[in-house]
Amino acid sequence: MIGASGFIGGHILRGLRASGDDARAVVRNLRYFQNDPNRRLADACDVYALRDAIAGCESVVDAVLGTDDVIVDSVAPLYAAAEAVGVRRFVYISSGSVHGQSPAPGTDETSRLSVRHSFAYNNAKVRAERELRRLRARGTVELVILRPTIVFGAGSRWVFDFADALRHNTAYVVDGAHGICNTIYVDNLVHAVRLALNADRVDGEAFLVGDEETVTWRELYQPIATAFGFDFDAIPSFSPPEAKPSFRQLYIDPVRMSELGRAVITLLPRGLKSSLKDAVRLAKRRARHEDPGPSPAVVQQATVISPEIAALHRCQWKLPHAKAARLLGYSAPVSFAEGRRRSIEWLTARANETAVERGTDTTMVTATRPPDGSAA
């Protein structure tokens, strides 16, 4: 399990072990694994350390955390290490966000991917998938890609951050939180991983995976607010303008992050690189001059509201997992309602524990962010 210290990686590791699998934790920091006899230390971009870390493993699950560059740069060393030690299958935890935070109706695994998303994370995941497919085309290790979207559960930022925002009076929703939330309870993702590790005739396939139910952001958030004594309908609801890709996202990042672009950039003299940067700055200034932009009031609102959250809360399409059901035999074993109940139970327990430590009221969320609170 590569990236076992993260929210998703940690749950997958524990889920595999609970099912009787001999799962090894591969992490960059042993802080949370001091007493784990089956753990290895390796950087996800260090092919030699990775080879030692995964030697003897039949399969590898990649749930690496990090910057967008790490997401892209780590897949080649990981695949090369897996091939060097004879790994049979490589399961990559990608993201449904490769289709955007608000995918077009009809989107499924056959939909064309783009690296011109408004959000760099989406583009990084697309590039990572493309690189893995390129490696598989000439390599020997089987590849299966899973695309979960809103992975929630104990430790997930999707539940913790909202509860924490309630405590700090900074919680908000967009358009009443009536948009579709493409959830997958983390135990359901663990189930999908186990299927992907063992299913036949799925080499090279990508699978969207999610909960069975079609739910809204309101259905995820309202019970959390109620559990901590907040009136969900009193939470501010905004309708910001749709975010547009920046000049950098449209023109700079696609070139900089491409394989050809990276090769060319390393060969450029330092003086030429400076000249190119100056030319880009000038083009951006001219673009700003031609476009007066939104009004000051809209700008003030946009500084508070995350463009990603706005896009997510406006989603109108439930990403299907019919392909996963057909080829993997996937069916979510835990209902959305049960997953939400467990998540709220975890939030309440953390709040009570922290309140006891601090001697404060337990009716408010007072927990600090968990160490493994990141998500895809």
C-alpha cells in the first residue's frame, strides 16, 4: 500500500488487513507506523527505495499524497519499481475529478479526458493516468484505475472541514447545496480496491466507483449540522459566478506539465527562460487590461467562496458505476445513510474527547484536524 499514511491509503491498508490480506505499508514517514512490523520507508519518486519496499509483493495499490507535481512524477518510478520486482498488478487510485467537479450529463469512463480543467489537481490526475497507460503499453505489470470522487468517512476532510467550519462560523453552501454529491463511503472504496486486485480480464480498465444512492450535498451536510446544534437553513448560501480557467491553466500548465514540455524546458538556457517568463507576464497583463473582470462586490464574494466547492455544489450528474458492477462485480456494501451515521459518530466522539481534554462544552465541534484527514 503506497501512501498508507493518508486518509484513503490508511483505510485501504486497514481494510485489506481486516480481510486477511498480508498488506504492507509503504510511507515517507514512520511517525504513525513505529509499531507496525510490516512497513517500509520510501519516497514515492525514489525508484530504488521503492524496489526494496515492495519486493515480494504480488500487487501494488497507489494512493500517493502530495503536490500536483508529485502526483504526476511518482507514477513512473512506482511502475518501474513494480516491474523490476515482478509485481503482477498495479491499482491506481485516481479520481472522478478527471471528469471535472461538475461533469456533463452522460459522463462515464468512455468520456474524453482533458488537461484544461480549471483545477490543477484534476489535470494532474489526468496526466498521471495517461503516463500509466503509456507505461503499461510497453510494460509487464497489469494496470487497473479506480476513480472515486467524494470519499467520506472517519477522517475525511469532506466531513471534518464542514464540521470545523460550523464551529468557526465560516460554513457556507452554494445554491442551497442542492447539487449532486458523488459520494463513496471509504469502506465501499476499500471493497472496490479488493475487487480490482483480484478480478480477471480487467487489465487496462478504468472504473468510476461510488455509493449506490444519488444524494445531494444537503443530504451529506444537514445531519452533520443538526448533530452539533446548527440550523442548516441558517447557513449562508451563495451563488457566485462560474469560475473560468486562468491564463496559466489554459496556456502555461498544459505545456509545462507535458512530457515534451518538460524535456524542452530542461534544455533552455537560463536567459531564455527569463525572457519567456517576462513574455508570459506581459500577455497576462494585456489580458487583464482587455477584460475588466467582475464587479468589486463579486470579487469580495469570490475571495470567500472556493471555486472548487462552487463547482461541486452545482453538480447535476451522478457518475455511474455500471462498468464496475459489470466487470468487477462491484456493489456498495455500506449504504450512504450508514456511512454518514458512522462519520457523524466519529465527529462526535472526537469533539467529546477534545472537549474533555480542554474542559469545554461538548455541543460544539472542538476537534483539531486529524493527521490523516486528506482525501482525493
